[in-house]
Amino acid sequence: MQAMTLDRRQMAALGLSALLHLLVTLALEVNDLSALLPERTERTMEVEVVPEPPKPAPEPPKPAPEPPPAPVAAPQPPPEPPKALPTPLPPLPVQRPQLQAAPHAETSKAPQASTRPEPAKPAGQSPTLSSDSGNFSRAAPAAGDLAQSTQDKILAQVLRMWHFNAGALRGTDTILSATLIVNRDGTLSGPMNKDAPWNPDSVIRGYSSLPDGTNKRMLETFLLALRMAQPLQMPPDDGKPWPRRMLLRFKPGDL
């Protein structure tokens, strides 16, 4: 019995010794580890206190602008003295009309007839335009009181102003006839004049009875070309009297 009790005490002493030995070992290791850990250094921040800048002094109030000086009234001139009224003139004596016969006025003389002979007017001065059909071999006419070369030049000037499709009459026997009265300045007399009122009925023969068609348009456009071509360029004056008659007769389909 005593031996068992002794063994228990020894085992308890040994266990207690081992526990103390373990605690001492752990304490030493903890000291060694704390020595190895870096020391924590606390960071410090220096703060510099700057005083608040002084506020600018308020600007003094601006003085109010002085009012402009009142305009000085210009000195008024002294009033003019009243003008003296003019002395009235004495009334003129009344003159009685003299009942005397006035001299008779000279009788006017009748104008004497001019001795300058008037130019002879060509017969048949009636400007006309007409169309007919028939055999006509000449492409350009030659008749009247103007030379053939002059009539050809006048016809060429008119045809330049004639806006008509002559091809519509190609192959037909339609003939255009025109009797013109030409003045020295290149204008035409009567209703064919460029300043005369537009009246085809007074120029185109049987205009009111013509049906609407190619022949009617041909005559109307040729009359317009005659007016637009004025004033015509005329040859030098040969001394013969004016106006002169010119007769045109041609086939538009041959142009």
C-alpha cells in the first residue's frame, strides 16, 4: 500500500515538473519572438498654424456726380423801338380813258403757195398681204419702184425677223404676196408701220374669213416681221421722190 502511494506522488511530482518546464520554455520563446518583431514607431505630423490673411478694407463710397450746371440763358436783345408808320401817299388822280381811234392793224397776207413740187405718189398705195397658189418659178420677187438689188436686201432683212416654220409649206404651191410703201427713213407707211396699232384685218386681204391654219399664221408672222425689221437699211439716196412702192411675191416653201 505504501509503495502504490509513493508511486502516485512521484508521478504527480514528475508531471508537475514537466508542466513547469514547459511553461518556462514557452516564456523564453515568447521573449525571443518579441525581440525579433520590429518595434512599432508612431508617425508624427507637424502642423503649422497659419494665421488668416487680413481682409481688405472696404472701398470708400464714390461721391455722387455733380449735376451739370444749368444753362445760362442768353441775354435777350432789347426790344426794337416801334417803327414809324409810313406817311400815306396822296391818292393818284383818276385818269379818264382817251376816246381816240386806234390805228388799224395791218392785214395779214395769205401765205403764198410753195413753188416746190410735191413728190409724185406711186399709184396703188395700199399696203396689203395675201396668199394664193399657182405656178411660180422665181424664189424672190422683183417688181415696183425700187431696184432689184435693193428689194432683195430689204427682203433679206425681213426674213431674218420672220419666225415661221416654212418647212410646213414645202412641196406646196402657196405664194405670199406683199405690197409695201417704203419711206426714205426705212419705215413703212400705213398700218405696216412699226408704231401703228396692230390691226391685221386692215392689211391682210380677207383676214376675218381666213380659217385658223398654216396660211393664216404665215401672213400674221410675216406682218410681225415687217414691223420688227424697221427701220430698214436703205441704199444711198438717188434723188428720186419718196415714198416708193415695193412688191414682194415668193413661195415660202422654197426658202
